[in-house]
Amino acid sequence: MSNLDHGKFTRVTTTFHSLLALDVFLLFFSGYAIMFNDELWWLMELMGGAAGVSAVHRVTGIALIALIFFWVVLQVISPTGRSNFREILPGKGDVDAFIQDVQFMLGRADERHPNARQFGGYKADEVPLLSYVGKGVVFIFSVELTLLAVSGLLIWSKTGLAALFQTKAAAAAFVTFHGLLGVIMLMGVMFHVFEHGMHPAFYPVETKAFIPRSLVPERHGDDDPETTGIERLTLSASWGKVSTVFGAMTVIGIVSVMIGSIFDEGYPVPRELAIGGGPSNLLLTVGINIGILVLGIGLVLSMYGNVLRLRWERQLEEQERTGGEGGDVGTADD
């Protein structure tokens, strides 16, 4: 174990992250079973056919709106929420970090900017809550989720949609916007799953997203550790092969979903604008299914992260009962 395992988030934040992940995965599974109903016929049947998948999509859509509302209210009324909100706002340091990162990649800077550091040999309190990349991810996901929720509500309320746009063409364009926004977010989530599942220091799951900082000790044996302890970690023997295969699956899934959203007629691209239609290309069908498999693995990893949290809590309780004789609390990576 090392200081890399230090949680950065509160229990509420980690719980919210898990609930949001579950909701978004279900939204994707149901939404893409509708969108790619030819290629993903098995997924539609698994979710109860057209009526069942539509019901799942609507219920999870309402749950998404409830989660967004809860999170916004929490950031306003909670001192911790307001503090964390200020932490994730971009500032001059983040702009400087981006510029210095470009210089670093071009060999014109000796090191990365402090606002870009993420675990690489630094103490847990020497890195920001989120790097500028992490802040960008939070901002992009927040905007996308909000737009998906709003557009989904308007599409569901056909009377309200007609009142806003009047014409069938405008309404179809709005439905297309909702679908294509979902495609963009799907690609981002697939990359997000790969990034955090295949991180060499945390493989197969980054525990900080699931274990709150209140459950993590500030020290792990050393009186004053000089680094995060990354040198104590041993690279898993399976990481190289698994990360290569999973990376290839992620790329194939992203490209296939992007191409499929152009070629598949009816939704989200109107039939008049579509290039083709249906599962006429076997490779495209396989690629879209690989993309859904990547999402499925992401859901499993999210569930596994929560299992690790429960294990962690049980170990801490056992340690308290034995008066600290139970040894150090560890992770699956030890």
C-alpha cells in the first residue's frame, strides 16, 4: 500500500459517483439498444423488448435528473461542496499547466506544472484535487449530462417539443441532437473506463473513486514519507496484455459507434441524411458490440470498486475490534 491510495473525495461524493455511473451505463445500454436495434437486437431482447428498453431508458433518465438536482443543491448548501466546487474551477494555474505540458512534450520544459501532476512520485498533499485534465473531464461530462437530460425531457414531452419547434423537421433535428450528443458522450465514457481501469498504478480499478478519504489513514508506516510511495508498487504481470487488448477494444468500439451513428438510418440520423442502414456490414456490427462490451466491463469494474470499499470497511472494523493487531489495511494491489 502507498500514499497513492489516499482518497481525495468524501463519502457522499464517492457514493454519488457510483450511482451516477450505474445510471449512465443503464442509459447507454437502453439508448443504444434503441439506436442500434439491428446490431444490438440481443440487448433489446435482454431488456424486455421495445417496451422494456423504453421503460428502462425513461426511468434512468428521471434518475439522472434527480441525481443532477441533488448534486447542484449539495454544492450550494454544503460547505464541503462549495469548497470542492472552488477547487474544480479552472484558473490561471491550469492554463499555465496546459502550456507547460505542451512545452514538456516538445522537450522545452524540464518537468510538468504542479497543476498537471497526478501521482507521479509526489506526496498526496502536493497534487491538486484534480489536474487540469480532470477538471476538463468534469466540465465536459457536466455539460453533456445536463444537455442530455434537458433534451431527453423535451423529446419525451412531445407536446412541449412541438410547441417549441412547431415543425416536424425541427423536432427531428432536436431528436438527432440528443442522439448524437449521446454518441459523443459514449465515446468519452469508453475512454474514461480505459483510462481509469488500465492505469498501471491502480489496475484493475482506481480505488480513490470508491473509497472516501475518511476511511484512508494519512500515513502507512513512515513517519514522514517523501513521496507517494509509487516505488513500492509492483506492476501486475497481466497488465501489459490486458491493457493492450482492452485499449484495442476501446478504439474499435469508439470508431464503430461513430461510423454506425452515420450509417444507421432513422435514429439519431434522419433517414433522409443517412448514408446507409441496418447491419449490412458485419465488421461494423461486431465493432458496435465490442463498444457495448467495453461499457459492460466498465459497469463490472464500477461494481468491483464498491466491493473493494465494502472489504476495506470490514477490514477497518476488524482492526478496531482487535485493537490494531490485525495488521495494515491493504488493497487488492498489494
